[in-house]
Amino acid sequence: MGTATETFYSVIRRQGITRRSFHKFCSLTATSLGLGPLAASRIANALETKPRVPVIWMHGLECTCCSESFIRSAHPLVKDAVLSMISLDYDDTIMAAAGHQAEAILEETRAKHKGQYILAVEGNPPLNEGGMFCIDGGKPFVEKLKMMAEDAMAIIAWGACASWGCVQAAKPNPTQATPIDKVITNKPIIKVPGCPPIAEVMTGVVTFITTFGKLPELDRQGRPKMFYSQRIHDKCYRRPHFDAGQFVEEWDDEAARKGYCLYKMGCKGPTTYNACSTVRWNGGVSFPIQSGHGCIGCSEDGFWDKGSFYDRLTNIKQFGIEKNADQIGMAAAGAVGAAVAAHAAVTAVKRLASKREDAGHNS
């Protein structure tokens, strides 16, 4: 795998990658991050000159869906990120070492790269019973988390589990599962929520940190603005149907077949900040709403405790006026009814006039 002191460029050149392909990679990476035209050259310069960043990836209470998402990144490919862009020195899910050997690698990385490594955390620590609900290497996970965070440059909280607590912290939360930022309070933390996060969002965050040597700009909740600054609703391709008051009422109705808005079926897109409707999933192929199911709001805090995924919100405004979906529907129905009544009245007047005209001719 090489050493952390090698640069990304030296590693890929050793693997036989041409300089032309390298610059193409930098251009595509800049585009995927939504950066300006000059960003490609900055990315190229960083990957040519900066040593690979050491990364320690730890797992607490979680289902490993974040790792499953990460390894499916289409751009950059996860093999480029893991084998060339960063130095993934420890990840107990995918590393070959196990047991005491793995623990030795963890200690070695901490000592060798003190203050220089990124601590990536998937899952959260349970605090009840002294942390005994999650044991890692013979120790409560919360102890290992605090130990490794002490010498980390920064922390990435992968997924809803690490960012908010997710299902482990759902009521009544018997293990007292706790988000990372509630346990580690003296280190910069970047939250990348989602259950799981989008693969390209995860590798995009890694690419940004590797390139610029700092965390991307964060919102007030600690999420990278480049991926979490807009609601899914804002860029959803079904948004015109929402604005037009065209909603799916039943899963198998004609509106569903026509691809109308899923808001009335419980879609949380209007209140969920994520890049699903722009970056999408599976290499940009689709996302849940495009596949016919409403957004469940998995990147938002406490989404497990906000009722059924099929309970819809009732106060989302439309057209910039104080109206919700029901009121718009009633207004639309009223407008249609008024139009029908007006048409009927005009028709009746025309018929009456025609009869009078015929009567005049007959007389």
C-alpha cells in the first residue's frame, strides 16, 4: 500500500497511471465537488505535493451501511481514495489484521502520526453501564474513541449514527447511545449524516480535506455546505407537480403512475437537507423519490422519532403564499367547480337565446 509520506501522484504513477489520466481525474473530482474552474489545478498540485493523509476508521454502534456505501463510490472510485489518496491505516471492518495485531497497528498509527491523522467514526458510543453495551478490543468503545480523538487532527462523523444517534438513540434509548459531538467536544468535527450517506459525498469530503488540508465550510449543525445546503425538495424533479398541486393520493393511483409529487404520501423532501436529488445514488443513476418512494429524512436529526415515514407534514407552503397542500387542493377543486359552473351558465344562456331566436322566426 505504500507509506503515508508518499503523495497520491507518486502512488498512481507507480501503478502505471498516465499524467493525462491524472489530470482528467482531477477535473472530474473538481466537478463532482461543485468547485470552480481553477479547482482542478489546485487539486492536482495538492495530490502531487502533499503526503497522503493517515486515516483511522473506527466503528461503534452501527450497521456498517456507511462502509457499504463508501465502497460503492463511482467518483472518485473507492480504490483510488483508499489505496492512493489517503493512507487508511486502520479499519477493523476491511483490514486483514485482527485481534492484538490490529490493536498494535492502532497504537502505532496514533504514536507515529500524532496530531496529523483524521479519525473517521462510523457509529456512536453507548454511555450507559459505563459503555459496556459496545466492547471493542476488550475495552468500551467510548474509551477507545476518546483515546484516539485526543491526538487526531479532525474527526469525521460518518452517517446518522455518528452525527445524531440514529436508531440506536431512538426512544427509549436504553443504551444511552450518544452522538460523537456530545462526547468529543475539543476537536473539529464534520458531520456527514444519512443512513447511509451518499458514497460520492463521503469520498468528496475526503478529497476536499486531502486537497486543501482543512475541513470544508460547515453549516450551523456541522455539515458540509457543499452537500447539505439545500433541501432535497429544492432540486427534486417532481417539484413542478408540488407547485401545481398535483399529488399522489394512493400508491397505485394514476397520479403515482404519472410521477406526481409524493408529499401527501409522507415524503420528507421539503424538510430534509441532503444532495440526493443532485448527486443521486449508484453512480448518479437514481434516488428514492425517482424510484417511486418518498424521502424518509434519514439525514435529519431524530428522524426515527418523528412518526411514521408515511405521515405527511401539514404546513408546507406553496407558491410563496400561506397555503398548504390541502388548501391548494381545495382551492383547485373550487376553481374547477367555478369554471364548470360558469361554463354551464354560459351554455344555458346561449341555449335560451337560441330558443328565443327560433320562436321569433316561427312567429
